[in-house]
Amino acid sequence: MIVFHGSYTAINVKHISRPIIEKLITEQNLDKYDAADLLYNSNIFSDLSDKTTELYKKQWTEIYNMLKTELNLND
């Protein structure tokens, strides 16, 4: 679990990652390990883990769509 602490905010990337992994499992027919591996080794996750990008402010669905584009998984 990655947690950022700011003066007023704690951002928990796990809460964003969980629905993305679940969506990868259902839409891409992956097991949970392969789905997590795809996410955690992506540039999107790297950006999500970097507080300065503020990617964590976006809805998980938007981040998921960005991940699908990065991994060339678009329908």
C-alpha cells in the first residue's frame, strides 16, 4: 500500500488500484496476479504513485482508460 501524507490529505493508492485490477480481471479475462502485475508495472501506476502528477485526483475509471491506452487494450 502506498500512502501519501500532505498537510491535510492522505491519499491511498490502494483504493484507486483495487477497482482497476478488478476491471482488468473481468474485461481482459486475467487472474488477479496478472492484472496486478500489468497495473503495478505500468507508467500509469508510476504516475499515480507520484504525488506531483496529481493523477490520484482523477476518477479510477479515467485512470483505467488511460491504462488501457498505455497497454493497447482498447476494444
